[in-house]
Amino acid sequence: MIVKKEDIIKLPGLVDVHVHLREPGATYKEDFESGTRAAVAGGYTQILDMPNNVNPTTTPARLQEKIRVSKGKIWCDLGFNFGATVDSTRYFPKVYKKTFGLKIYMSQTTGPLLVNKLQEQDLIFKSWLSNLPTMVHAEDELVEVAIRLAKKYKRKIHICHMTANQLKAIKKARKEGLKITCEVCPHHLFLNRSDLKRLGPLGMMKPPLLSKSDQQKLWMNLSEIDMISTDHAPHTLEEKYDQSSPKFGVPGLETTLPLMLEAVARGKISIGRLVEMTSTNPRKIFHLPAQPNTFMTVNLEERYKISKKGLFTKCGWTPFVGLEGRGEIKKVVLRGQIIFENGRFSGKPQGKVIYPD
Ligand code: NCD
Ligand code: ZN
């Protein structure tokens, strides 16, 4: 096929503030190398790693260990979010300049981090020193507790993986002047509860898939949502199908751009708004350092069904199998160097560990 020049578009490197790279502690399902390869293959050049490792990122030593281990292995730029527990508050003065968001798990999820007592949540909101957002995992109406605490201590707050039933509370808080931002995940945009019949455990994540009308509500309210984050949360197939302790979470770094470009083609979102939600806004909100001369080129003529073939994530599966995808990344350029071209990585990993600007 002859590719016309008009079919190739240039996009900025994408940004994802919500990624679980699993190193250290669970490198059998992802590590810094494989996870950042998956990121670049999906068009991401800057990502933030979440703290819910087996030994969570809740001390300066564990943060330092991640920084040390990741050096020389990362294909894109990588920053870290810090884990909130009552004990970790004492380290906030030491780590707040080295990390982006403080992540507080107010609802139960994968990993050992859960803070479900109001008194403890209060102390954490009170203690975080950074002027970057506290990132909250607060499902359903728990979001209102998080909003109250953010108001009380005048903190910026970022609602992770928001769901349609939280839109009202988020809009209200914004109207009242709270610095509140939110992200939506591709699985909540492209899947709903009825897909569970087909996907079984592969469709299980936190927060869970909701109804088709909730899914549609997210699309109708994209203008209220600041960014798209993948919540890339790889688990092995064995873990997903293990009925004695099912693991929640799905991978997403390599499938978000093709799914969203297909949505652009169908008129569900403009390309400009997609760039805002996947690059401009997260960069601004999380004070991410600029990445000069960093971009990708994409052939928009390429259309295909999403499959697990050729995925770089170690977990090797995707819940989006069979969905329409669009766009083939021709190349990804990081600070002037081609790091990925026609499906292949070139040179050595050029990613840097990043700190807030
Ligand atoms: C995430 C994971 O596996 O680490 N799982 C998930 O279902 N989203 C944890 C999280 O983000 O809550
Ligand atoms: Zn997550």
C-alpha cells in the first residue's frame, strides 16, 4: 500500500500519571524495562509509577531504591508517586520534592495500602507539603469524604479513575472553588458491565465496570474530565483466573491511543481535546518537566482489531481484544533521538528519572 503523506500526523509524547510498573516486588508480571517499553510502544514518553508495590513506596529508602533500580532501564521518562499511610506522613518533608502525587487509597484495592479510617485520612491530607495534587482512590460516594478533607486543608486533589456516579460531586466541588482534577480510564470508556460475560476475570478492576449508561455518561461529560490515565495494572493470567484470590487491574498502556484515535475518527472526541487529555493537562497539573523535541508520528490510515499480538507488557494480554483500533505509530522521538520505529526499539534506554519542576 502506498501511504499518502496526509495520513501521517505528528503528536506530542503522551503522559500517564497512573501506571503500576510492579518493580520491585512483582517483576514476574512487569518491570521498569518491560513497562516503559509498553509505554513507548503506546506513544507515552513520560509516566508516573504508583506506590502499591509488595513493599509499598512509603519510605525514602524504598523511593530511593526505585530510583536506583530504574536507572539505565527505562525507555521513557519516569517519575514516582508516594504512598500515604499514617507512618509515611513523617517522611513527607523528605520526599515531597522528589515525588509527584501523594497517593492515598481510601478504598480497598491490589496491594497493602489502605487507609480507611477518617482520622488517619485527615492526618494525611493535613501533612502533605507539596503543592501538587493528592491523588485519591476513593470509590463511589467516598469521593465526598476526600473532597471534604481537601477543602479543610486547602489541598489540591486529583480523583483517580473517576466513575460516572462521581461527576456531580466533582463538578460541585469545582464550582465551590476547590482545586480538583480528575482522570478517566480507557476501560471505563470502552467497556461496561455487559462485557464481563465475555471477559470474566479479565474484566475485573477497581473501580469495577459499570452500566452502559454510566459509560455513555463519561463520554458525554469529557469536557469536565481533565485527563485520561491508563491505570496500567498488569497481572499474569494465572493470577487473574485464580479464584481463591482474584487480582484486580488491567493493562492499558499499549491500547489507549489506538482506541482513542478510533473514537476521534468516529467523532466522539476531537484530536485537539485528545491531546489535551493525554498530554497538555497532565503535564500542567503535575508540574512535569518539559520534554523538548519529543513527539511521535502516527499513520492514521492503519485500522485493525486490538489483539494481544506484539504487546510489550510482560503480562501479555489485554481486555480490549477485538475492539476497533486505529493508527500505527511510525516512530517515537525522545529529546531528538528516535527510540522506537516501525515496531522496534533502537539504541539504549534513554529515559530519565524525573522530579517536579
Ligand atoms: C491496581 C493494581 O493492580 O495495582 N488495580 C486496579 O484494579 N486498578 C490498583 C489500583 O489502582 O487501585
Ligand atoms: Zn491504579
